[in-house]
Amino acid sequence: MAVVEEFIPGEGTYEENGKIFSALLGELELDHDEKIAKVVAENPPVTLKVGDNVFCEITDVRNSMAICEVVAVEGEDRTVAGDTNGTIHISKVSSEYTQEVGRELRPSDIIRAKVLQVKPSIQLSTVGPHLGVVRALCKRCRAPLKKKGKGLYCETCDRTEYRKIADDFSDVKF
Ligand SMILES: [Zn+2]
């Protein structure tokens, strides 16, 4: 990138044997006045905020909550910074009374959820027509389920499953 006689290693760089190397993927910026070489990250990770809509994969379902991994913030192609382990409490699954979390959300489902809290733990909600499952696989054969009436249908198994689905189920790209 540069040599230390010419530039001072700045942000995003490191020095080795008198040479300056880039420590991350990004764009090189040479400050010729201050003689500082730095690298500005191309795609800095995005930090979750309360009110964000996020896509998550359900990893576990318990009696009172679903556990998920936040995989993306809607509208952002950057990775999510820091803790990505979220929970959806049974009272935040649907506007209707939820008797069993596992009837609405299942492991490996992809959901769109709203961030209610970031710290000390990520709390999410799927209450609202645009929130809920956007992709789901058949429990038996793992084929993608299709929306049919109020349920989700597997053509291979000729079975219907139920979920708390989002209004744009299966049209979602992220
Ligand atoms: Zn199936």
C-alpha cells in the first residue's frame, strides 16, 4: 500500500517491515497533507436499532419463546454487527392469543420481525400483518411450503402446516 517513510499507518492499516498493509477490505485513502494512509471499510457492518425490520432464522422454539439468529436488516446488504441472537416472547408472536409458540414459528423458518429491544438482549416481535414467517420448509420432507388459503401447503406430502405468516410470504428477497 505504502511505505512508512512516506506515510503514517492510519485507521484500517498495519505496519510490517517498514511497509503499510491494509487490515481490511475497503478503499485506500492517502492524506497527502497529514501523510496518513488509511483504509475506509467498503461495507461496515450495520448495527441493530429499535424499530428496524430484520430477517431472522428460527433456531429453537421453547414454551414461552422462539430463539432466532438475526441474518439481515431489511434494505441493508451489510452484515449485522455484534450479537445476533434474538428472542420472540410468546406475547409478541401474534396479535391473536398464542397458545403454543411452535404452532406459529418453527426451527429453520425465515421470519421478518421488528426489533423491540437491542440491549441487554435482542427482543423481537412478529405482531402485525407484514411480520412473521416469509419462508418455511415442510416439517416432513424439507421442501419449501407454498401459501394455500390460511395455511402452508407441501405438494410432495400433500399436507398443510400452519404458521404466523407475513403478508408477502415467499415473495421476499433479501
Ligand atoms: Zn413435504
